[in-house]
Amino acid sequence: MQFPDTTICVASMELARDHSPAYLFNHVMRSYAFGQAAGALQNAVYDPEVLFIGSVLHDLGLVDQFVREDRFEIDGADAAADFLSRHGYPDRKIALIWDAIALHTTFAVPQRKAPEIALVQLGAGIDIGAVPRALISTEVVEMILAEYPRLGFKQAFLDAMAAVIRRKPHTGAFNLMSDVAREKACCSMPSFCEVVHHAEFTE
């Protein structure tokens, strides 16, 4: 798989590789490859460097070193922004990458934003199964899987998310982490309807 081999891209990839378990590193690399392939099919015009960095750093919030007190997507976006700022990366591009990472688990919204933001979400979505992989040819999918195998991704990924939501359940309301909490029996997570019904008002 080819990727932009600029100094900041290489440094971003090394950051992800050095701090992520192999299954997670392979996931973010596949996410980039799937996003790039989807972008080619759409004739999308985007900054390849921004797409690569946003893709390879999009799950830093699941890595223990970068877990803070916010939603994992925001923790990851903050960690990426801090890293890029220390490397003197342009603020405008950092803002794009922050949005791409913070919004990568949100559907519909990224597709109304810049193409880099949309493609980070699309690539990650294909790899987790939320977006049909039929968007990309079987041949391309198999090439990507051969280079970056899944390594038991499904179970390991859900376990990592469960560990994060167990650590800070307050960040799981009204997002996909509430589904993880329920499946893994990590913690009690109220539904949106329950919150509305129990609001401290008479009607």
C-alpha cells in the first residue's frame, strides 16, 4: 500500500504503531487504504497527507497512554492535535484532522464536511462493517487484508472499547459506546428515552 511518505506522515504512522496493539495498528492502516480507495471511486479531491494522518491517528483515544476524561473520539482528536502542533503542522490542517477524528463514529455528518473528514469516517466504517465493503472491489479488499491482516480484530476492538467505557462510563451516553457497554455488561447506560422520561419536569 502506498501512502504519503512525508516526514509528518511517517512520524504519525510511527506514533500509531509504537503505541497501538498490532490489531489496532492494522485497523487504522486498513482504514486509510479503504478511505483512499473509496475516494478514488468518488473522484474525490482531498489532501492525501491529511487523510493519512487522520486515518492512522483516529483511534488514539483507545490507547491507554492517550485516554483522558472525554469521549474516546475527542481524546484521540486532542492527542493527535497535540502531536501535530508539537511538530509545527499548520493549524488549518490540524483543525481538519481534529474534526475527522472527533466525528469518525458519527454517521451522515462527516459526509457534509470536507472530503478528508468524510473519507476518514468512510474508511473506518468499511473496516468495522458499518459501511458496505462492496463499495470497493474484492480484489482491492483482499490486497489490503493481505498487507494488514485483521488479527482477531472484532473481539479485540470491542474489548478495548469496553475497557474505556468501563473506566469512564459518563462518556458513553447517546453514542455507540452505550451499545458496547450493554453487550459487554460493563456498566449501566440509560437510553435517551429513559433520560427524557426521568427529567425533573412534570411534562
